[in-house]
Amino acid sequence: MEYREFGRIGRDVSVVGLGAWQLGADWGEVSADDAYATLDAAVDAGTTFIDTADVYGDGRSEQLIGQFLRRRPEPIMVATKMGRRVPQERANYTAANFKAWTDRSRANLGVDRLDLVQLHCPPTPVFEDDEIFDALDALVENGAIAAYGVSVETVDQALTAIARPHVASVQIILNAFRLKPLDQVLPAAKAAGVGIIARVPLASGLLSGRYTAATTFAADDHRNYNRHGESFDVGETFSGVDYETGLRAVERLKQLVPAGMTMAQFALRWVIDQPGMTVVIPGARGPDQARGNLATAALPPLTAEALAGVRETYDELIRPAVHDRW
């Protein structure tokens, strides 16, 4: 496993983490036993970073992670998120709510202090409000959280957050279907010492290469019910790429995958190879998937030809639909 320094936090974390959305909800049912087996496999394979949120299963993901950590007290950094359990209005982002939300997450995780709390893709006015970031500073000062960051939908939101002196991390969609953050966000974060958490690295599984036009998803899977942004930002589902277009792009990318590497590992290795990236957080619904994802860290970097092929595929098939939206 490769480890990288997490900027302003001053801790090293594994370059491949575990995204725990699947362990809570919105990806079909995952039993508690499967969740614990997945967590065990990830930690056994060297991960030291787990990302969750208070809204994943309305706290279920946090609770499962908390119970797991009581059994395995390794030095794992747990990042959670807050703010999506209420209507997305500036008025709900208050010091009182921050305290209540972090208290609930601390109870769910069974810790006195949260390692990292991220605002969970809040509305744009939140990023520009000094009072909100003063309230986050107060949580650090009183010991409820060790550090804070933001999860964003757009490049502009990321750049606004990076400019704030105490923001420790920016979580943003970064994958072979979402190249826009490479232009400004990653360089700005690197210069400022802000950690980059790359989420949705497999474009909701499209970049695993396992899906076809005949693939179906469960009714409670966001890849079924959120394809057009019915429940949250459509960019979170297949990275906002039309499903059929995504399948065509994956067929082209498969030609670039070297021997000994799966399509999913190719997609994850592409993220790892981007300058300024700190940790990528693929999700997993089972231990084999977690082990396969984490094994990517030991694979060699992609060649210049492969990187150019990803860019060419993006420019021709994906850019027209997504580049200017996020």
C-alpha cells in the first residue's frame, strides 16, 4: 500500500480508502455481516481511510463502522459528512445544528472526537459564508472534531473552499468521466496543502466494465431511481453521464487496460496517478471487491499512451455532456 500525507491534517493515509455509502443504503441491501467482512478485508489489505456520512442509511453506515472499530482499534482515519438530513437551505447551516449533527455522529461512531467532518455537498451560498466556517472552527477549538473539509459538486465550489485557511480537505468526483478537476482544483489544492478525496472513481460502477445495456438495478439502488437527478444531484449517479454513452466509452477504454489489471483497477489507477490527489474512495459491497480495489495501489502507474487514451475518449464522448455542468 502507498501512503500519502493528508495536507493540513498532518497524517499519512492510504492512497486507496474505502467509501462506505454502500454499507448504509442506496445500493441495494448489504447485511451487517457483509459490511463487517468488507471492512475487515479493506483494513487487512492496508487501508487506513474510511469515508462515510450521517445520511448513509440514516446513521447505519456510521454505526457499523463504529462497531467495527471497537473490535479492531487500528489507527484508521474516519471521515464523515453532515448536512444532508435537512432541506438544503443556508438557514439550516448553523452552529447549533453543527453541534447536534456532530454529536450524533460521535455517538454513532463511538468516539469523543471525529477525525474529519465534511459539509456534505451544501448549496453554493454556504461556501461563501464566513459565519459558517467560524462555526466549524469552533468545533475544532472545543475538541468535537479534529479537522473539517467540504464535499462539493462543482469546480467553483472546490476553489472557493480551498481558498479558506482552515479547510483541510475537498472531496470531489474525479474519474475517467470527470476530468475537469485536473485543470484547476488539484493544482490549487496541492499548492494550499489541502487534501483531495476522490469520490465516485468508478462512475457508480460503469467504469468497472461489468455492466451492459441489459444490466438492471434494484428499486432501492440510486442507479435506478436517480438517473435523472430525481433524488439528488444527477452527477452522483454514473457521474452524470448518459448510461448508453458511458457503456460506449468503457468499451473504448477497455482497449487500454494492460495485462494483469482489471478494468476497475485501471480506472482507479488513473485516479491515483493524478498529481495532487490524496486518497481515492471506491465503495465495495463485499470483501472480494474491497481487496481488488485496494490491490490497485501495488500496480504500476499507467503509461503516457494510456493516459492520453483516457483523455481522448473523454474529449470525444464525455466532455460535451458533463464538462461545463460541474
